[in-house]
Amino acid sequence: MSNLNTTVGKINLKNPILLASGTCGVAGREFEPYFKLSELGGIVTKSLSIKPRVGNPTPRAVEIPGHGILNSIGLQNPGIEYFIKNELPYLTEEKATCIVNIVGETLDDYLQAVDVIKNKSEFSAIELNLSCPNVEGGLDFSQDPKKAFTVVSEVKKISKISVWAKLSPNITDITVIAKACIEAGIDGLSLINTVLGLVINRWTKKPVLPRAVGGYSGPAIKPIALRMIWQTYKQFPNTPIIGIGGIHTTDDALEFLLCGASAIQIGTANFANPKASIEIINGLKDYCEKSKLSSISEIIGQAHSEKVKDKLLTTKI
């Protein structure tokens, strides 16, 4: 019988499906009517900072019908200490695999937040949000390789937990930032965060979002995410990649795994279909059975394999 086990560095996941940060509330309580969090590979918390944040002015989100969502939430969150006291016990009780997403405006912000959780065994990994486009300076750490190297290397010095870096697509060459994070000792790369976008209201003749530009997510960014994962895996095949961006179906998930992702995060799809993650898990099981795979891990990065290409060229159709 096929299994969906996968690994991201030293972390073992029961399946490759995680809920993406910012799309499942603070700690996934909203999904109680639909499934148990323990059925997932894991859940990535809302971005948490050392101090609570109120976020940006409303409106904060606008739907692009059929294509996705433009948002400018502004990293609203209750703060890391509140989360540990009020939300972490819930995730532990639910037997959820928890990846904590940490954000900051300065290096010291990151270090203070990580210092609070660095020894907590309840967390399987820390995901550093280096790439939020909705706050001042939010992209600095994922657009400057020196800053990316510094924050990752300093966090790695104090953390006993695996560290992932969530990178931005809003850059000319993502492999430059990926290389800096790898040299700093990163344990995994989360690719990608949202794409910068803009929507204009034809009646007010103004941008819909108060900050004008927001983060664009949903089906339309999938090819961008796949391209960046392809480039990164090709150059750094030994560094685990967690794929994010426009994943709504099993077919989408398979593309990301074939491209080189060891795990994937379901984001905007959660708003349209709260059961999307579970449906994808079931779809992957079915794919493994029909493909006679003993494990889903067999297909990770297979799109890069010359053997697969040669087989296709010699197969009679």
C-alpha cells in the first residue's frame, strides 16, 4: 500500500500537505467542522511577531474573480507570547504538526521572537517570513542577499528547531536569495510568498486597497511559483523546498512535487473550499495507487530527470 510520508530536512511529515500561514486563522480552529488538523502533514501558523500588531486599514482584501485575491492584511497578529499561552495548547491537543511562522521589521525583532520559542518541542520548525509585501520594509530581507544571510545565520545560532525561509517572488533572480539562505544554514525554503499587485476601482478612480499595492495569491500565480521552484531545485537539489502558490487541486500539488517540492502549502484555496487540503491528500493517495508507487516521495523532482524524458521519447503512443 502506498504511503504519503515525506521529509523536509530532519522533519518527517505524514503527508506533504500543510495549511499556509495567514490562510487558516491563527491556529486553524476554523477548520474544526471540516477535518481534524492531525490528518494534515502540518499547519503553518499566522505570522507572529514579538509584539501584537493591529494590521493595515480596511479594506484589506479584494477578490479577482476566477483568479485569486489581492490582500493587504498588514501582519495583524496577537503576538508570539499570546499564541503560546492561548493557541499552542489547542494545537498540541489536536495532535497537529505545527510550524510557527515568525515575522519582524528588524533583525532584533526576529531574534526576540525566536528566542521565546527556540527550545519548544511543540514546534517542528520555524518559518521565517522574510517576504511580506504589505508592510514597510517587509521585502527587505528577501530582496537583499546580505540581509537574508544575516537574519538566517543569526536565527540558526540560537534555534534548536529547524528553520525555513519564506521567500518573495518579487525579485529578479530568486536563486540569489536562496543561495544566501543556504549558505547561512537554512533547513528549508518556502517558495513563494505573494506577488505584488494592484486593483483600481473604476468608480472612485482610486486603488481599492488603502496602501494601493497588495499581495496577489491564487490560481494565477501557480506558473510563477513553479518556475521559481524549478530554478531553485535545479541549482540546489539537496535543499528541501516547500512549495506555495495557487495550489487548488491534486493536479496542482503533483506539479509542485514533480518540480522539486518535498511538501506544499495550501493557501488561497482554503477560502474557496475549506476541504481542499483533505481532498488533495485523498487525490494523492489515489494517484499513488494508480501509478503503483510505494511512496509519494518517489516523484519529488522527477520532472528534472533525464530518465523520465528518455522514457517519454521512446514510448509509443
